[in-house]
Amino acid sequence: MISKTKKRKIIKEVAIHDTDTGSPEVQISILTKRIEELSKHLKSNAKDNHSRRGLLSMVADRQAHMKYLEKKSPKRASALQKKLGLKK
């Protein structure tokens, strides 16, 4: 779970404008942070299959958002991938 302050910081880093909370960049960034935290959890709790299922769901959501962003604006997608350290 991401705290409110961490979430605000993530949104502030990638937001397109001041009140941006739903752009693909913001959604992908938040999902990436949640995926990282859940991956750490699963390294120490290998048998937690319920969380593993949630992780796979988040990864699929992030892929769908990335696909949408690449279709809409390849420049923004590649810039976001570099910023977050994601591979294509």
C-alpha cells in the first residue's frame, strides 16, 4: 500500500498539469510504485499467492496503459519509460 505522501510525490513528478490525477503517465507511475512494493513483499513471503495474483493484475493493467499511451503519443510513452526505468 502506498501512503498518501508517496502518492502525492509520484503524481507531482509526472503530472502534466496542476490538477492531473488521471493521465496515463500518472496511472502508470502509481502502478509501477505499487508493483515494486508488492515485489519486495513477495520476496520475503513466497507463498502469498493472493498477493501474487494482485501483482499479475497490476502488471497487466500497466501494460494496457502503456499500450494506450504508445498508441496515443509515442514521445510521451518513451519519455515515461526512461523516467521510470521500464523496458519496452
